[in-house]
Amino acid sequence: MLPFSLAELFHHASRNHNEGFELPTHTPVLPYESSAYKCYTRFLHLKITYTEIVTTLDSVIRARHSTRNFSRKPSSLKDIGNILHYSASEQKNLSRGEEKEVHKEHNKRVTPSAGGKYPIEIYFLVLQDGELKKGVYHYCVEKNEIEFLWDFSSINHNIDSLFTYPWVKNATYAFILTGVLRRNTTKYLDRGYRYMLLEAGHMGERLNLIPYALGLSSCGLTGLFDENIEKFLDIDRRRESVLYGVVVG
């Protein structure tokens, strides 16, 4: 019998009802992660707004394709607002202020999440000046705001240390999805890792589709230097890790 690869080992070990399969080492249960929200309270916050998008799902799906040809379009607060609003916001924000309380701790969001744990965080780099300054931002779902973390005016010179493709610097935005695994593992143990990846896929699909409804283009991106990005975002990689990227412009 061939030995298991790391991927196969994890997949089999995290099955439901996996009687007869034993891990070679014990996996410790990590401390509880109680909050489904992350916000940088000391940084500059900008409230985002959105507009109703009048189009058909059929036309957006047909238009979507992965492109590497971006034209350095100026950044737009309206575009960012629409992309984030329809990709990751709470459902209460879709009803124009009519809140629907569905959980004691937090509201449901526009993307599905196993057990409502919401392990995904969204950061994005603004690569072109415009209504938004070049720099690093984070989406605070709880307040429906973007947070300006720091200026990154020299990004064109450092982009190669974050992404494997040089054409990324011609896009307007680079979205980076990270996962806070402990939000899931407290309920689902190791299987929660699977659910986190699935949720990143749900959100990534929207981040790829919504730009085409706005007259923009997108490209899913797995060519990421994980460790460099985690250092750049100043996140603890044991607690929060890079999962996926989407480039828009």
C-alpha cells in the first residue's frame, strides 16, 4: 500500500465516521476563538455604500473570465463598496437598514458558512490611487466599514515579494482572503479546516463575479507567497492564515 501524502492523510483523518483510521500523532485542541468579527478600532474607518446592481445572473456568468490584462484604473470607493457589500456583508445590510436578527452574537451574511462561524477575513490592497489612497485595507463586517491600515506607496517595487505574477501590479485591487481556523475547529475540530476552505471558495466566487456586473474584470489568484503576505499584513500565521486571492481592475 502506498503511503499517504499529507493531503490524503488530512482528508481521511478529518472524515466524519472515520472508524479504523488513526492519526500517527495526537492533534491538540486549540483555544476557543469566540468572535466572528475582526476590526482594527484604532485605524481610520470609512463607511461603504452600495448601489443596486441591475443585471442578470446569466449575463454575469457568461461575461466572467480570468484576465491578466489590467489597465491601472483609478480606485473607486463606490466599486469597493459594491464588491464588498455583495460578497461578504451581513444580510441586514441588503435590506437597506431593516435588520433581521438571526443570532445572539451576529447576523447571517450573504455567503454561507458552516455553523455560522465565519472564519474568513478580507484584506485588500489598493494598487492605484483614486478615491482611495494606495495602501492596505481591511473590511470590518460588523460595522460595514473599510479600515485603512497603512500606506503602501512603494507597492510597485515590492509586489513581487507578495505575488508570483508581475501583472498583478497593473490591477486596481488585490483582495486577500485569510482564515481564522479556530472559529471553526471549536465546533468541527479538524474537519472545520475543510469548511473554512469551502467558505473561501464561496466568497471567492462572488469576488470574481461581482466585478463583471460593475464593468470591471477579475482573476482568481493562488500564486501567493503566504509567509510574506502574513508578515506584510502583520497577522499571526498560527491563528490566521492566507488562503486565496482575487485581483480586480
